[in-house]
Amino acid sequence: MRLREAGGNALAIVAVPALAVLLGLVAGAVVMIISNSLSTGVTDLTLPLGAYGSMLAGSVTGLDELVRTVSEAAPLILAGLSVGIGFKAGLFNIGANGQYLMGALGAAGTAAAVSAWSPWAAIPMALGAGMLAGTVYGFIPGALKAWTGAHEVVTTIMLNFIAAATIAYLVTGPLRTPGASFARTGDVGNAALPIIIGRQTGTGDLGILFALAAVPLAWLLLSRSVLGFEIRTTGANPSAALYAGMRPGRLIILTMSLCGLLAGLAGAGQVLGISHFISASYSTSVGFDAITVALLGRAHPIGILFAALLFGLMRAGSALMQIRERVPVEIIDVIQAVILLFLAADIIVRTIFRIRTERGGVEELKTVTRTYGGAA
């Protein structure tokens, strides 16, 4: 009986995310057929099968393809954990994108300065700078929330724009490498993360291990530590947490700083392992994709891992899909957007498929509109 009940609970938890993915793929198929019909005048109902088949062929059929998938997923895992841990504390961390950018900036600038050092010193220095920059950028909205009551959604959105402007200013000024044909930081040199698996340059670097290691560490933090219990309690009921002797304000600052550290590590890993420099117009959508990843994974570290791998699979296989089937890679953005839409409107999914409301809802969505008030 207990096993049956546990199985029912697990099914209810994954039902809405799984069906949201299914509906996203169906919507993507419809868009493919309609757009192809409009552009060529031919209605090909088998096009989505070929496109999704090519996507899988480009992402899971060999070692290099699998490595590329995991490499695409790595920053999403870290950024997804950044958003997911915030959800557990009742915080909506939209600032993962800005924290990612600041982590990338800190790592790129430091790596260029220590590029001639031994890798044993240069890599930790650059990674540490990236994580520190992300941590500080998470601390700011956390402190504003705890000390003034400023909503983290508003402050983190503003900080995202400030991060992009800061990169543009510094890379065109103090951090610009002399002699470059465009505004960019210097090469990371010996601070580049070593390739540990796969044969293709830019994939399978050490950053993959950082992302994979963060998953069990986040699970241990949230499920097996006193701090994790306090974070979850504060997220569930800050008034009860305050009555129990906890300090919600301190936990808000600590949680947002941790979120910034994870997103900053994601940015640092991408610069040191993939791009090896950043330009003045450097930008990313990782922090925003991470919101979908966190919701799809129900803010659970294991769920976030699988959600990030799914998105990584789509990204890794999109190039071959475009080459073989002439389906633009932008269809992946459409699919991900539809997935987020159905996650946000989960009541539609539960109504269509007759899923019990009290067991299948995406509880993390409540964080979008909830705030703490003035408790500190």
C-alpha cells in the first residue's frame, strides 16, 4: 500500500511537467508543418518526425554527441539550481542572467590577468573570481529584500540590465585587449578549463564535473542539513520561521548569495571552458532558460538535472535538425516557450488530462507573486 501510494505521489509530481513537455513538442510540430507549408507550398505531415529524429541523432547517438548534450546542459544545471534554491526559500530569482554575466566577467577579466600563471593557480583564481562576482550580485538583491523589503523580482530585473551595461563599459575600456579587431577581453590562456572527455574542442571540459557535482551537493543542502531546513521553512512560512527563532532576513541574504554563486560559476565555466573571452556585447539567455528548467524540475535538484539535460539535448541536436530537415534552430525557443506556458498555466494541463488538483499542481509558481513583507 505504501509503495502504491508513493508511486501515485511520484506520478502526480511529474505528471504536469511531463505533459507540458509533450504539449510543447506537439506545438512545435504544428509550427513546423504550418511554417513549412507557408514557405514551400507543400504540407508535409512527416516533417516533425524527421526533425525530432535528427535532433536525437545530433545529441545522443555517439560519444561526441552525448558530450555536447551534457556540455549544453551544464550551465543550465547550475543556473537552474540557482533559481530552484531561490524557489525553496520563497524567492523568485530572475537575476540568474545578471549573476551569470557578472560571473563570466569576473572570470574573463581575472583569467586574462593571470593567463601566464600555472594552470594549477590560474584556474582556481579565475573560477574564484567568477563565483565571487556572482555571489556579490546575488547578495545585493538579497540585502535589499531583507533590509528594505524591496521585491527581488524588481531588483534582479534591474540588475540584469546593469550587468550587461557593466560588461559593455569595462570590455570597451579597462579590460579591452590591445590590438584586437573588436572590443574583447584577453584570452584566458592557462586559466582555460582542460578537456576531460570527447574529442571536439570546446566540449567535455572540467566545467561539466562542476555542474554534475552541484546536484548532489544542492540535494544534501536542502534535504539533509539544518540550513536547508531553515531555507525551506522560511520559504513555506516566514512568520512561523521567525516565531521558531529563525532569522528570515539573514536566510534571504544567504540564499540569494548562494544563488548568485551558482549562476556565477555557470558563467565562469562557460568563459573558461568554451569561449575563452567575452566581447562588449556578450549576452546569454541561460539565466532566463533556467527559470523554465527550475519549474520543469519542480525546484528539486534531480528534477533540475533531467530538465537541463532535456534542454541540452534540444540545443545540441538543433544544428543537425536544421541541416537535414531545414527546420530553423529557433524552433527550440518556441518549444521551450510553450513548455513554460503550460507550466505557468498548469491548471489547463490538469483540466485537459484530469489530474487531481491537490496532487499535481506546480507549487513553485506561487513564489512568483508572493513576498515576505517586512520580516527580518
